[in-house]
Amino acid sequence: MQYRCFKCGFTDDIKRPLARCPICGGNMRILYDADEVGFKPDDKLPGIWKYTCMIKLPLTEAYSLGEGRTPLIRSFRLSRKFRVEKLYIKDETRNPTGSFIDRGSTVLVSMLKHFGYKRVFCEAKGNLAASLSAYSSLSGIKCYVKIRGHIDRGKLYQILLYGGEILSDERKIAPYYSVYPADPFLIEGYKTLSFEIYEDLEFKVPDSIVVPVGNGCLIYSIWKGFYELRELNVIDDFPRLYGVQEDVCAPLAYRFQNIDRRECRKGIAVEINERRPYMGDEAIKVSRDTGGRIVSVGSMDIIEALRDLARYEGILVEPAGAAAFSAFKKLLEEGEIDSKDTVVVLATGAGLKNPRSLVKALSSLEKSVMIGGTKKLILEILSRKPQHVYSLWKSLRERGLNISKTAVYLHVRELERLGYVVSEYVGRRKILKVSGKITCMKETED
Ligand SMILES: [Zn+2]
């Protein structure tokens, strides 16, 4: 096994950790070396080390918290709701610190121990820092964290309780190993997701996998896992890889369409809001090469997906984790994903890490619950026949509801604001009718 630089092709033996190319600063990857051992998972080994046959690194000891081996859940209720046949949720919230990153941390920390490091430093968002803190404690390495931008409260508590130390100036702690989110050892761990998906689908490759994309490391890692299976002649085909970003910060979704737009505001899915993705080129390449795409979804769509996963499947994810399900709905609507496809949606991180987003999900739920009584009756009347406010008022009176025309007008205005009623002008008359959104609301209330 060797390192190779993505950019200039520099190669080196694995005799030290090498996050970036010493020649050009490009991303490094570990070249897979197909040999006679082949794909032989060993269930007796802990966590993702089950796939030691595919992570052939020089290693003294593996530090595992039992990461990976997360369930691939066949989603029956959501499949019915969206009329698809084979929808699966890969529930990565079950990892020891609540995110897929634990798969990478076990490899990185075990390798740092092997190379004799005593301190590790990372400047990162919440999940990576929380996961590294836990695995550092397990291995006896001291973990220092510099918080970049906003951090969810749950993740901050995790870092502190796992023994991570928050600091503002890393120069005080040298010598240390500085973690880079696209570290090749992290990728060696993330790629095990592909092996698990393949095994759990009874040794079949799904048609599509939908993946949240921030830095692009995860989607690349999934591609690498399937690539290595193909190198071993275990599989013939690749799944289509679809990446998803939040529309307020979607540089890769724009680049995929050849649009140069880099502005990035903080959205709700902070884990994937990355202005300058470290593996952007690779993410675009693997989604394009496999016939997939990188798309963006809105913040409210993400909240709705979060609620769907919790309410229909009992899986509580954080917004970045819900983004993939939201993209699945969009790709299905656009006909990009077929209702007969086998689709795997990655739920990447646990919901309790980010209580603020749960509050947002609850308040939007309350809004739909608040639509009771009069508004329900209005929607029922309009769903039978589009009409103007005056005849709506008369219909309400015929049904025994004596309210003023002003009150009807106010109810209608509120329903328009919530997006359940739309209007169009026929001549001078404003005709009201129910919108497409009403079908979702009816199902939510059932
Ligand atoms: Zn290079």
C-alpha cells in the first residue's frame, strides 16, 4: 500500500501520516493494492476492523469503540408514502459518538498511535471534533480542538466530556498531529460504508445512494469502497452517487451545473455548509462518473425530511443527515430516481446533537397541527371546488358556520401564507384553490 497525490501523482510508502502532498499540497489517497486475500470480512474483529482485508495499513493495534455495522433499514412506511419499492436508510446515528465519522476516527487514531503521536489537534466543526475526542481518550492521545464557526451545543458537550480541550492558539501545544478533514486515513474508515451496504443488500449493488456533501470526503469514500470491490472483481457495476447540499451554501451543486456561485450563508445543516470543500473536485467527479448529480435542497425541506424520518421510521437525525432524504424526494419527483430503483439514503448524524434544529422541526409541526376547525373545513370545500371568497363564505354558512366575511378572508390569508392555498385571477375574480402541499398535510394527520 502507498500514498498517492490526487493532483501531481507523487507517491510514497506509508511510513508516516501524510495528510497532504509534500510537493503540491494536494489531497492524498491510499492506493488500493488488490491481492490474493480478496474481500473476506472477519466478523470476529471489532467494529469496522471486520474489513481489515480492505484496510491494509501497517498497524500495531486497532482502537475501536464498535463503530460501523449500523443497520440498513428497509423503509416500509416511507416507501408506501412516496410510492417506491426498495428504499433503505443506512442509520449512521448508531455509531458510538452518533455520526459516521467514527469509522474514520478509529483508523486515524490507531495509525497516530502506531506512529507514536501523543497529541492531536483539529480545527473542525462539531462531529469530527467530538469523534476524535472520544477515540483519542480511548487510545490515550490528548485531543485539542479549535472550534470553527458555530458549534451545536450537544457536540460541544461531547468534546468536553470525552476529554477534548478547547483552545484558541494551537501553537502552544506543539508537537502535535494536525487533522485535515480529507485525511487519507479517515477515508479508509469511511469507505467501509460501501462494504456494509453491499453485504446488507445480500451482495448486490444498489441503483443509487444519496449522500450529504460538505467537504466531499464521504461521497468520495463511498465511491472508493465500491471501486475497490470492483478491482477485486467482486462487483461489476457502480451505484449512481447523488450528493446533496443545502441551498444557502451549495458551491458544489452549482459547480456541477457549471455555475460559478460561491456565496455561503449558515443554514440549518451546518455540518455540510462548506464554502471551500476540501474534496470538491473529487465529489463532482465521482457523482458525474457514476451517472449521479449534486443537488441542493432548501432548509424547510430538510426540516420536513427530518420529521418524516422520525415520524415514519423512528430515526432521529440532525439536519445534515436529513438532507439526503430530502434530496431523495426531490430526485424522485424529477424522475431522476425511478420508483422501482433500489435506493440507499444515508442518515449521517444523530438528532440529539443539535437540539435547536429539533425545536425548529417541532415548531413547524405545530403550525400544521394548528390547522384545525375552520381552516380544515375551508380546505375541504376548496378541494372539492375552487371558488372565490364570497362563495366560500356562503358554503361555510350552509354548513352551519356563521362567521364574518373578514374572518374567512383572514383564514384564507393564513392558509396562503402556509402554502396550503393558492389563488389565480379569472377575469377580475380571485379564485382560491388548494395547493399540492395539501396532500402531505392530510397524510401527516392520518
Ligand atoms: Zn502532489
